[in-house]
Amino acid sequence: MSFFCRNKRVRCQGRCGRGWQYLIQIRYLLAIPRFGLGDVKYYNPHFFRINGYSDQVPRETLKTDETARHDLTAEENPHVSDSAVVDSILDSLAHHVDIGQISVDHRIKSALLPHQKEAIDFISCRERGQLSSDLSLWKYNDVDADETFYQHVFTGAKRPERDEAKGGIIADEMGLGKSLVILSTVAGTLDRAGDFLTTETQALEAQQVRKMPSRATLILAPSSLLIDSWVDEIRKHTYPGALSFHKHLGSRRHAERDLLQQRMIVFTTYATVATEFCRGDTGLAQIKWFRIVLDEAHVIRNRFTKQFQAVANLSAQHRWCLTGTPIQNSLEDLGALATFLKVPILENAPTFRRFVTTPITTGSKGRFENLRSLLQTICLRRTRELLDLPEPIPQIRRLPLTQSERGEYDELLRGCRTKIDMAVSGRRKGRINSTVLESLLKLRLFCNNGNINAVFNMGPKGLPADPDEALTYLQQFDQNICAYCSGTIYSLNDTTDADGGIILPSCYHLVCRGCMPHHRARGQRCPTCVPGEELLLLTGPSGVMHAQPWGVYPHNGTEYPSQYPTKLLALLADIWKDTTHKSIVFSCWKKTLSIVGDLLLSHSIRYDMIDGSLPLTERLKVLKDFRSPSGANILLMTLGTGAVGLNLAVASRIYLLEPQWNPSIESQAIGRALRLGQTAQVVIIRYIMEHTVEEVHNQQSNVLSRQRTKLQLAGGGFGKGKDAASERLQSMLVR
């Protein structure tokens, strides 16, 4: 039986909200048609799709598969990858539709959409312990009339009552208004928060507990810039003074402990929590919060970092994770969230691996069942289809190098191959990692800047000598962490900002600003490698480590199209088609954006620019100008600065200047525009230089394919061991 529909947004009236998700729930997948479709467009939501590529299956490829079965499940279908099955499970979690009579608190002045009310009810049910028995991991057992109990469906553990987590994961895609959901939840539960404060205070006075209670909801954000976005949401959606809040940041936080108990909301950063934890500071850890909310919760996905330990160590009645990507690299990411949420039984890492991860990795029958059951219990996820936004238009610009560019690229490539061969053969064995990184970096930079002289000088470990560029590069491998507390370092600011950091020039390990006093106290020695490194403050141009000048693209009033690289000229042509649209140009590299800025100015096109060296106050001014109708229509932004959390729905054009190694970074960038409040159709344009390292997704075109075996034998890669960063790096080199 074949289904012919108007379009892919067809909805069923069943519980799932979407027919294709309902089929997944009952363990059916749509198969490829057995007969020709003529001119009818083919779309199958159960098959993995790559952003930017057409969903249309060529008619000549629609061949009859005699082995296909109409009742093939996701687990049994050899054509569906494990990651695609996991994605399908996540996208089928919009099951919470039995909405009660949700009354929005009078402190909220904005009207909530149905899916936001649904999320509030989801939160309320879990915090009140009113989870449906169908979604619980505990089943009632009354076989023995003398001893009734609840039994865990995974482990068989017994409890007299259902032992549920008092929180969960809101995994909605970016742009669905999760912040308004949390603010509405806080406003609507102030009475319960007050009761909690009274009960816990009495227990403290009776010496039954040790931690001071607070009625506040503690919200952790990746950066102070994101905290300002939360504050903007409070001012936008609530009446003045309706929700009191406090920012717990910087050196003054120790004088403000009373405010941690008095305010309704307390904001802080992951880095602040990690720094306090490593110092033994009990500022936040000494309090039992009514509720903790992790914004961009995937930040804590690595259990082995001090940052994760610090966040998991916080005490709260209720715990919530907000993330559009609860599983980024592996199921261990979800396991870390389960530990933070204190999901009974499964908060233990070995238990989680045994009952959730191992069945999938070993290919056991029904291997996804436990994962599906767990997610249905603790997770709610909806996609942007709910907003009924116009479908984004993805475009790819595949561009050839000019003859002169090709000659320079091939010359650079030959040099890189020679260096890699020398490192792998043993003559430079100790520098395999840095050699590989340096080679990739130079090739990628050439694809953007198109001039062999514009490839920047290299620092330690094959990283750029410019600190801001080095940090951006580290972000692509999830290595932008403090060597002391494992806190994530997102930006490089002046000394007045809480998000600043320092770098150790000889080893390029990072130290967050909160750990700087401790670092100085131990003699400025890197805690992970060579002692006695001098400090370099990462504060923009004045903090650059004396790197040699880049290639210069002069402009004296005359156009020099031949002096600009092919890719950036293509970008200019796209922007020039309609300069009235608000557009964001994303790149990993500050220098590339500087060249773009010069190119735009040469054509009298006004632009704004944000990179990690720009202080927080200046970044806020730039964002305000870009959002203004009278402001600049072009915003140049480094991915590390702009890929997390910001709302830039005024933009309808997204330009991605290079393919990303970490796909979540690209998704975050696109999500800045594809969100609630977007009224225009968004166009996403990606640029790829043909027959270069940028074509790594095409195995036949990858120019470094012959290095695969040698690098694997040598153990080349970034960092030590078989971590995710090493595997991604090797796959880039060796396809």
C-alpha cells in the first residue's frame, strides 16, 4: 500500500500528532515504493536525510527489493543506521497530549502556544509525581497478595512505591520557546516553592538537613551573554517586578548569598559552578534549590570533567535539562544527563551502560526498547514543524578553484603530505598530532582565503598562533575547556567579563578566569603538562602572540576582484542579490570574516561583526544594532561566539562559509534564525570548494584518502586515546 499525500506536513488525529511518528511508535517503517511514481515527488520521513540535500529519490533508483517487508522495524532494517533510529525515537517523543486545564500565571503577559502549555503540563506532572503508569519505568506487581510492590522494568529492582525522577529533559528543537515555558513554570509554582522553603527550613532548624533551602529556580547558562538573553525574556514576557532575579557571577558573588535565597530566579554559568567546586567554595553547593534548570544541558555530557561533577553535585528538589541535542556524540551523553537528573537506578553509570547502551552496541534483539522506554519517561521533544514556519531553503555552492588557486593549493597539499608521511614514518613521531592538525588547518584556511600567504602562522600543537583563532579551532573538537575545572570557555573578553580566559602559550591549554588566582598561586604551572608557562590574557588584538601579518587584501577605492578568493566573491554575489535582507555570515575564522568585511566595504555594504575578542558590552551593542530595522543588515560572526543560544530571528539569510566537523555547531548556528518569531522564509547557503579537503563527505573526492591506513596505524589524531575528537579528526583525514 502506498500513501499519496499533499505534503509532508500531513498530520493524523492520533495521539502522536504526526502519522509518521505514530508508525514508529507501533514499530512500523515506511519502505521504498515497489513501483514507479512518475512525476510524483517521493518523501520518506523514516529514512535518514542530510541537510542541504534533496529528499527526492531519483526515479531510476526506486528498484524493487524482494527482501523488503512492510512490517520491518527500525531495529531490523539494515538500511537504517543506529543514529537514524535514535533520531527517529527522539522525534517521536511528542506524546504528551493529555493536557489538563492549564491556567497561565497572572505574572505572565504573553500568550502561550499550545505546545508550550503542553510542556508546562509535562513539567507539572513529573514534579508532582503524576506520571502516567503507561510511561513509568516501574510496574505494579500484585502476584503475591502479602507483598505488593513496584518493579523496575529494566533491572527487576523492587520498591514499595514508584521511584520516579522529579524532573526530566525538554528536548525541543531550537526556537520553540523553551525559555518562556520555564519562566511560566517558575511563576506558576511559587506557592509550591514557598511550601518547599518552609518545610526545608523547619528540617534545617531541627538539624535534619545541613543545606540552606532556597525557593529559587537556579538556571545555569553557558555564558553571561546567554544570561542576558534570559533577562531579556523576563522583561519581554512578564510584568515589571513580577519575577525577581539575581546574577551570581564574578568576584562579587560572595557578598550576595542572601540574594540566593530571596530571589525567585538565580542565574549563573557552568564555569562559575565549576570554579566554585574546584576551590571548595560552597556558595551554590551549600544551598538546596527548589529547582535547577540547565540551559544547553549538553554542555555537561562528559561525565569525566570537573564541570560535570560540579553541576551534578548541586542539590535540588527538581532538576531539568533544556537541550535540543540530548545525544550529540554517543549514548554516554544521555547517561550523563540521567546522572544529573538522578533517574533512580539508571543514574548509576555502569547500570545505564548495561541496560541502555550495551544492548544497542551489541546488536541484541529489541536493542532499542530500553532507550525508547527511558526517553518516553523523562523526555519531551517537539520539532519546528509545530510552528508551521516556511520550510528553509538549503542551497550548496560547489565552487572550483581558479587555475592560480589550484596551483597554490596543490603546492600546499604536497607539503602537508610530506610532513604527514615524515611524522607517521617515525622521523617526527612525537609530533603526529600537531602535524595532522596543522595540515588540515592550512588546507581549510586556503579554501576560505585563497592565498597561500594568508594562511596564518602556527602555534603549539598545530594550532593557530592567534589566540582567538586557536580557541575557535579548539571549540570544533570540544577541547575549549579549562585545564583546572573543565569549565567550557566560550569567548575571549577583557578583564571585566566573567567569560574571559587565559592561554598558556607553549602548550595552548586554557585556564578560565575563575581559576586564574589558583593558577598564579601554584606558580603559573600548567596542571596537565609543562610547568612554568607565562600567562597571556586573551583580550583581542592587544593579546595576540606576535603572529606575523596575514596576507593583505588592500582597498583604495578601486575594485580588486582578482585579489579576493573565489569563495568570498561567491558570497559577495549572493549578498549583492538583495542587501535588504538581514543576513548572518558564519565562519570558524576571525581572519576570514575580516577579509569578508574588507570586501563588503569595498562595495559600500555596511556590516556588523562579532568575534570572541569583543567584550560583552560591545557584543550586546552589536546585537542590538543588528536587530534594529535601521541597523546593519549583515552580521559577521564566528561560530564559537554565535552558535549557542542567541535569538536572531530577524535574519532570513544564513551563510556558512565552511563545512563543520562538529555538526551540532552548524545546527546551533542555523537555529539562531529558525525559531519562534521568524516570519520570513530562511535561506541557508553553504560553500564548498570542489576537490579539496572540504569535500570530506565525498569519499572519492577526499584529497587525503591515501593517508587512512598510515594514520590509523600511527594512532594519529588530536588528544590521547580513542576519544570522539580523535575519531572525528582521523575520519577527516582518511576517508
